[in-house]
Amino acid sequence: MKIATYHRMLGDNVVFYKGDVKEFIFNNILSECLTKLSEICDIIDWKNQRKAIATYIKSNHSTKLKALLPSPNETDEKFDFILKQTPLIKMWLQHFANYYKKKEYVNEPQWDRVYVTTLFTFYWKITVKAIKDAKCLVKNPNELKVGGVLASLLAKEVEEETGIKPITGILDKVGVLDPKNVKAKEIIIDDLPLDYSILDEIDYVYPTGSAYFTFMTKGCTRTCAFCSVPKLEPTYKEKIPTKKKFAEINELYGEQQNLLLMDNNVLASPKFPEIIQEIKDMGFVKGARFVEPNQLDIAIRNLKKGENDKVYINRSYSILKNFIAKRVKGENAQIVFDIYDKYKLLKPETIEKENLLIAYDELKDLYERYRNKAPKNRYVDFNQGTDARYVTDENMKLISEIPINPLRIAFDYWGIRKQYENAVRLAAKYKINRLSNYLLFNFKDKPQDLYLRMQINMQLSEELDIHIYSFPMKFIPLFGEEAKDRQYIGKFWNKKFIRAIQSISNVTRGIVPPERSFFERAFGSDEKEYFELLYMPETFIIYRNLFEVDLGLTKKWKTLYHSIKENDKLWNETKIILEKNDFTNLKEKTKNKKILNLLEYYTITRGDIKKSDREYLELKKKFDHLIQSDQFMDLTLTYDYEERE
């Protein structure tokens, strides 16, 4: 978003894309095809046939082509013209289909510069693929810029694999991208306001809703071995000016509801009181309410400026679609529909800028009258978490003066228990009742450490009458081959234990709620039950009710499991097999019949289960809702369970 702002300042045209690079290439070819067909025969509404044309170009099938060719009725006054243009239409459709099939676009790059942003290191394969696919987009290979987290941590590996030397770290120096450009020499990209408009160029809707994104500080004063921040942001900046940026955002995109702060250690700043005051000055005081500005007015105003027509046409369509679906009823709904129909606003592919501007004059009064003006609560979120070791009575009191929701406190390892507990108690003292935290595991910790940290959160929630939601976060190395996927197993962990935690997370979407009944059901009432669960077959963990009540297999498994545990020799042999979490070819792993009987339970897969587990489905529904209510959660969590694998 900052890079988009930077290039617009230089007078460049900017396009944002999220997804498969090859789909981006195809969409550009499709757009060129539609433009060419409209030039040949503008009588036909080619945009309305976008999907059919896309299908033909991808398939290059003659029957698909035949269906696309116009067949005018002889009574049509334009009959002769359409008939005359048909061979030309056919030729160009075949041209674009062949152009795509033969990958001729590889020899005709169209972009002056392409940026590929990289995220987590364990997305290595798909990231490398994206970089390689993007090479055919850019005219000059030196203008393919790769940056971000993965590129900064695995810079050497990226260059070796792709031939592209990444830009590491943050863009916090003048002229870093264009040292010879006079205008660029005056710009520090990292200090620029965000270009929110690019989010409307894509179909994906980010879960944050209406929110300011910013940093009040940069970097961190710590050098934790498990953390990438010292590498990505090596210099701690104790205060970053933000008021001017927010004023520019308000002018261009309207006031936002919430404030999302991405600071990695905001409490370390000696200027923390100033930071809180600035947050309050921006309207984020405790109890603050927000009325959304007229988004249609803002979109049309920016459309009239002509800076990014595609974005603001998309934005207007989204607003108008929501308006007729949710805000107007009865006769007014019919009036609105008729206007949409009259100016071809019902489908995104048929909207034209000129029609939209004319329609706006007819719609604006109705929109203003019926749009949503209900006041909403405003929230502030230190999304990356706060450092319990820096929490004091004074700064917790300051935090309580803003609408913090939730307060995220990191509990990365057992050694900071006292500081963490002190921070939670101070939060409760100042009536901050909704908290969440990140629990690092699979690093140097032991499995029981994770259990004890989750248990403390449950106990503190009960004692202080607050809600602490925990989010276990699996450690993955920052560097080397082990950073490139999610397979790393910590010194004190094993594949079975990791998969057991993932199996529980599969139901709760990563959330560990504070209620005792749930916690003890999910993780056990004590460490003994916890380890029993870790060794339990995966399907028994996920479908508790099915295997415990309906089938009665859990009890049988437990009996055999404990019987084997009583014999040290048998258990040592069994333990080695279980912890590898590989239950194929069992007879090659042991000759002991008792152990083989136990291992048979582990061969039951989810595909074998025909009956749905009611408890599983109900819990999953509940936690889907909880994730949705925390609109900033998706920005930081990398759910490590099957739906995200």
C-alpha cells in the first residue's frame, strides 16, 4: 500500500493483484480481447459474455467458439454490419486463444516494474513459483523487485533459486528504489500513508473492515532467538509521526472505524504516553463511537478525479450492491433497481464510468437517506501483542484510556510467567476484561509448558472475572532449509504431539477459550490427562463424542494404552512408534501383538468415519463465529490445522 502511494507520487499507473500470477496474465489477455472485440463490433455487449469468452480462450475448443459468434436475426437493422464483422470477430477470438495456449505473452512483457511481496518462510514453494512466473511480466528483468519477510530472511536462497536479488528489510531510506529519480530522492517510502484504494482492485475482502493500519514505533528492543523482527527491523524507532498520514487518509478515503497498530514492541518506547495521547487525539478514546461517512460520495468524488477508474468503479459497485440488498425496501427498492437497470449497474462487467456518474445524481439523495448511520463502537488493537516485561501500573492505566479490544499480551515461554501474570492482573485492575495472547510452542519449550500456560489463562480468567483467549503458535525456524515448510519438530516435541495440538485446533480454529469445562475437555484436567490426549489417535481427539459415547472405542483404547504404559519395556517400544506418527506397515514396526492391537486404533482415518460428530460440528460453528468477531485475527495468525495446510 505504501509502494502504491510512492508510485502515484511519481505519476505512475499502479495495479495491485493478489493470487496466482498466471491468472493475472490470463485476465489481462481476456481484457485485451474484450477491448478488441468492442472495437470491431460495439453493437454487441461483449462484457456481458466475459465468462463465455474466458472459457473459450482457456479451452481453445471449436464448439465454444461457435457459440460465441454472433447470429443476428434478419429483421435486425444492424444485420448486415454484424454479419460482415463475424469473420473478423472469429479471427481475433482464435488469435487470443492461440496467444494464450502457445504462451506468446512470455515474449511480450508489458510492465515497467513488478513487485512481488513475500510472506512467511514456509510458503517457500508457492513464493518461488510466483517470482518465476512474474519474470515474463516485466520488460527489464532488473525491474522485478522482490521483498518482504521471506525475502529478507532467506535472501541468499531466493537469489540462488530465482536469479533475483531481493530487497531486504524495510524501505526506510530516501531513493532506495529509484536512486536516479530526482523526485524519489526526497521520498522515504516507509513513512508514506497507505493507498487504501488498491484493496478494491481485487475480489478478496480483507477481514479488517474499516480500519487505519499504522505503526507508532518500529522494531524491538529485544533480540529473541525465535523472532524475525531484529532481522527485519533492526533499528528501534521509539515514535513515528502519524497524524499527518491519518489526515491524508481521511481526505482520500474517509474516516475509518478502528485503529490497527502493527508495532512489535510499543511498550518499550519511552514516548508511550505521547503515543496514547496521539491515539486519543485521533478520536480513539474509551467509549468512542463511529458513524461511517458516505462511502458512495467518497467513491464518486475519487472517480471524478480520474486517478484510478477501475478501483472506484469496483468500489461503487460493491457499495450499490450492498445498498439494494440490505438498506432499501418496498417502492424505494424498485426505484433503485430501475436506476441500476437503466444505467447497467447490476453487473460489474457492464458498468461504465459515464453511466455511473449520471446514475449517481439520481441515486445520491436516496442513498444518503437510507445508508447505515448507526453509531458503532471504535476499537484499538495492538495486533502484534504487547510485551509483559514492560507492563507497569502507569502504562496499563494509559492503555485503559483508549478502547483497547482485545489487549494482546505475549506469553512466549514459561520463564516470563510472573511478568505475564502481573500484566494480566493490572489489566483487570483497570477494567480491561477482554484479552488474548500468543503462546509460542515447539521452540525450546516442553509440551507440559504449553499446557501450564493455557491452564494459567483459564485460572486467571476465573479468578479475575475476565476472558483470556489463547492462541498457540507453532515455532518454525527463521533460516535454512527447515524454514521452508511447516515440518520442523522442536527438541522436546514430536510429530504425534504436534499433530494432536493441530487436531484440537482444527475444531477451535486455533482458539483456546477460558472456560474450564472446555479447557479440561480439550486438553485434560491435569498434565496426566493432557499427555494421554497427546498420545490418543487423531480421529479420537477430533470426534470425541463419536468414539467415546457412540462407538465406545475410546474406553477400550485407554484400557490397552494404560496396560502397555505399566510395562516399561513395552511402553518404550510403543512410545517410539507413536511419536513418529506413522501408522502404515505396522507389522514392520513391531512383532508384539499387544502393541499391534493398540496401533490398530491409529489406522482409523477421517475418511473411514461416515457419521458426523454432533459435538465436533457444534464446537466448530462456535469458534468460526469467534474468529469472525475478531476482525484483526487473520492478519497475524497462521492457523496450522488442516483447513490451512
